Amino acid sequence: MPDKLPINLNDLLHQRKLEGERIEYKAGWNPDAVLRTICAFANDFENLSGGYMVIGQDCDAHKQPVFPPVGLAANQLDKIQQELLAACQLMQPPDFPVLTVEVVDGRNLMVLWAPGGQTRPYKVPASVSGKHKIWHYYIRRYSSTVEAKGETEQEPLGLTAKVPWDDRCFPCTQIDVEWFPEGAGGDRFDEKIFKGPLSRMVRDALSFIERSHLVETVIKHPDRAEATRFWNFPYAAIEEAVVNAVYHRSYEEREPIEVRIGRDELVVLSFPGPDRSIKLADFEAGRAVSRRYRKRRIGELLKELDLTEGRSTGMPKILQVMAANGSPAPLFETDDDRCSYVIRLPVHALAQQPTDQVTTDVTMQVAALLRVVQSAMSRPALQEAMGLKNAEHFRKTYLVPAITAGYLEMTLPSTPRSTKQAYRVTALGQQWLASQRAQNT
């Protein structure tokens, strides 16, 4: 993937993950046509995250790319870029796409990425080189760039002060993962908050849940060779539920997405509830189908990251995955006012029943820690092995509980603050690890 582009070049050239209305192919350099399309993408009337233009790439009558590409002469690249700069300065207000030059099949291609602009609407002259310039607004209609005429001309004006989603800063754009070892009514809970770029936030939260809270159970049967395997919560269902919340939540509301994990269920909570075009009966039954997306640009990003399909397939997939795992059916909940969106994933019935006393006392965090200990390891080494950055959180949630329960011990107990301090698994911890290995063989 080129560093400047948020999408893989091959996916762009072959129209994977992006609809045709967001891609334009130009066999050669035509400043008038290119500037109009840049203007249309910058206006981003449908809020689809702008679009891409590939100059030097021809297409057929159906606007499908033709290979090998035509390409651009190497000695023309600088000249084209200078003319493009001059043309974009004619746009009112000026706007400049991201530009990268790529080589495909030995041919030079110029790729332009024009996100939705911050100061919409935009207009450009009908002719870049004309002496008497007349400016027009351009928008995308399906896979074509068209001039906004008549009543349609008022549409771009309606974009004034409407800044596309990813150009604004929303508070509480975060995922809170909460663990309730004693249930929601208990006195103890652990919380880990994930922030940052949307793609990293989603992946880090899912990775943490998978690493710290998912446990596979293996049951052997005396009458057959195949063992029964299942998870307390299937990862694929959690992924769909979390990504669904990221996709459909409102970024105007100052509330984070919550993932609440207990011993009996995993709950994903987001605000507000589903669109009113969805009937409550269909929503609760997992049959919700809607094409009204609050943030289509987020959907495009998640599609480009292979995290969603954007075709209302999330709820059916959750139902399918939970059934395949042998888990109870998930619950989809909201209220009459559609204030919140709740997905409940009940724990697998047998996962609630520990196999022996050793397993009973081992929390998911302690179990995860014991699995990474090799001989004697320092605290930083253990923390790195688990992929945890917060030292205080690691100490309180993982290290201290493991030592208190008797599964981990210090190598230098008389000098707990020694720089040479390390930790190793006790006999009780070895017993628990052995019981887990026996279940998985």
C-alpha cells in the first residue's frame, strides 16, 4: 500500500472494496476533466469519503479498468504535477488532492486521492485555460462527474459548513472494555480504555478481549475419539458486535462504546439505538435490514480494513456464529425511544462449570499471565509478553492476583523491589497448567 493512500493500490485498480462512484480512470492528462472530478469528490455530496482518480489507466465502456495500463511518460510527470497545482489553485476555495506516482506493469500511473473537503462547496472554471472563466459546481452522480444545474445547483450550497466526519474531532471516541468478576452488581471491576485512530482502536480492543477474556473448553468423550470444543464467547461474534457498534453509533453523542464482560454474558453497548426505519420486532429477532447509515465514511473505512461488509450482514452472522459454537442465542435490545443499542452474548452453558478446584480460582487474567511465563521472568518481560503497556494496570490486574492466589512467586521474596526481581510459576500454578494441557490433548 502506498504510504500516502489509505487503500491498497491493487484493490483500487481492480475496484475491490470501493464502489465505482468513488473511482475515476483517466487514460491521459486532461486538466479540465481532472479538475472537475477533483471538485466533485471534494464536494462529496453523498458523504462517501470523496474518491480516487488514476491518471494513465484506461477503462472500457462499462468503466472497468483495462490492463495493462496506458501509463504516463516519465518526462511528463513533473509537467503534469505543475499544471495540476496551477489548476487546483483556480478552485474556489482552493483544494489540493493527495498525489502519488506508482509503477504498475512498468507503466507510470498518477494516483490522486481527493477526500471530502473542509470548506465545501467547491466550484471550478469550465475551462482551465480559458480567458473568460465561468465557475460551476460539480458533484458525483453514480460513476460520473456532472455539473450541478438548475435546482440541482442549490444542492452543493446546502453543503456549506457541513464538514465531513473524519475532519472533525469527536470526544469520547473510545471503546471501554470492562470485566466484572463478581457480576455487574459486584464490588470489583477492571477497566481498559482504547483510544486513537479508529482502525487501531478497534483492532487493539478486539485483540485485548481475545487475549484476556476468551477461554476454550475441551471435553473428552469415552465413546468416541473426537472431543467437543467450544469457547465461552466466540471471537467472530464479538468482532461483529463491536464493529457494528463502531459503524452505527452516533459520534455526536458524548458516550463511549462499552464492552461489559461478566461470567454469564458479554454485552456491547452503544448510543443511540437502531434507526427508526427498522421495526423493533425485526431488530429483536436479528432480522434488521437498513441502508440508512449514520456515518457512511466510517463504513467505507471498515470495509477497506476488511472488518465489515456494509450489507446488514452483522446480526445474521452473530446468530450463525453463536449457534455454531453451541452457545445460547444472542439478544438484540433497544427501547421505544431508540436511546441505546445493546447486543448480549450469553456465555456457553458448559463454560460456566469449572472442571476442578484449581480452575475455579483462576481468573481469566491470571490464566493469561500463567500461559506466558517461561522459567523466571522480570515484570517488564512479562508485561511485554502479554502486550500490555500500563505497568500499574498490569500489576493490579495480573501480577498481584496471581501472587496472592499462590500461582506465581518472586525469585527474591526478601527484596521485593530489587532490580533483579523475577517471577516464576509455583507448584500450584504448574498443577493448573498441567490440568489445562490435559484438557487440550
